[in-house]
Amino acid sequence: MSYVITIDGPAGAGKSSTARRAAHELGIKYLDTGAIYRAIALILAEAEVKPDNDEYLREALSKIRVELREGKVLVNDFDVSGEIRTPEVDELASVYSALPVVREALLGLQQEQEKYGSIVAEGRDVGSVVFPDARVKFFLTASPEARARRRYAERTSKGEPADYSGILSAIIARDKYDSSREAAPLSVPEGAVYLDTSDMTEDEVLKFILDHVKAALSQ
């Protein structure tokens, strides 16, 4: 019988890397909902579809097909995997993903992934809105400073320009925006296991997640 594991939390808390590794260890699919929203935001921005025009948004969204295939993110069969991993697209995704018309359009796309077998899904409302009946739910968080350090290290390791102060300011602003927006605000899903990863390594977080999942599945 298939099952769903959800991992929610703010930007930079380690959701993506943890979910990806957990899915690999469990031998199930990984659903990166953030990548879906980034891809949509990128295409809408490139098409100059403004976030304040619901009519044009609905029309544009009806023509966009997003597919997660073999670790790649495809939009209408074009690979945008590299283009969506930039600070600029992060900001765009925050704006467009807060729109009810966008979340409504993508809800079904995310939920239908369950038809293809067990999954680990990560995002900001996967445990509360997308998969409220998930078998196991987690909420990962960390201090803004810890998350900023991780983002800084990630970007510098790739040779990208990075400014710690700027990253920290952006994270604090993003937290405030995501927690106060009207559509699917960031919150701890009912029944989720809350984990502060500020002083934990990736391996420690992964072990915590896997131990809880295996215990839950054995019941």
C-alpha cells in the first residue's frame, strides 16, 4: 500500500535535500513542489503575465505543463532545471505561489502524484493543504542565521556571488511574507513532527526523519 510523507518548513531549512535523500533511502519518489512553483513563476514572468491579473493568469496556466522527470524539471518539454535555481526566481516564486489562482491550478497536479506510488513531498503547505492525510508529517525549521549561512555556503561552493547580510535579510523578509499571506500561509501542519535543525548536520536530520518514518510504518 502506498503512503505519503510530507516535509514542510521555511526557505533554507533543509527540506529539499532531506526529502530527496529520504526518498532515496526509502526507495520511493521525491516530489519537489518548490520546483513546480519556481518553474511556473519563471514562465509567467518571462511571458510578462502580471500577478495581479487573474484572467491572464488562468489563461497562461492552462497552457503550461510541468513535469518532474528523472531529476529534471520540464515545462512544455523544455528543461528549466538550471534556470529555476536562482535568487531571482526564488523571489518570483514567492510572489506567484501566494496567488490563489496559481495554487488552485497546481493543487491537482501535485495530488495526482500519489497515484504513481509512495512519495516524499516537500514544500510549505504539503502537510496542511496538498496531502492533509499523509502517513507521516514533518515541519523542519532553523534560525534565520543558520539558514542564511547554509544558503551562503551553497552559493559560494558553486562559485556564485553571495552576500551573507543580503541573504539573511531576504530570508527574514520571505518568512514574514510567507507566514502572513492569505493563500496557504506557512504554518505547522496538524500532527506534524516539529524539528529545529539549526544545530544539526544533514546526516543527523536524515536519521531523525528515517527513524520516525520507519517507526510509523511498522505500526
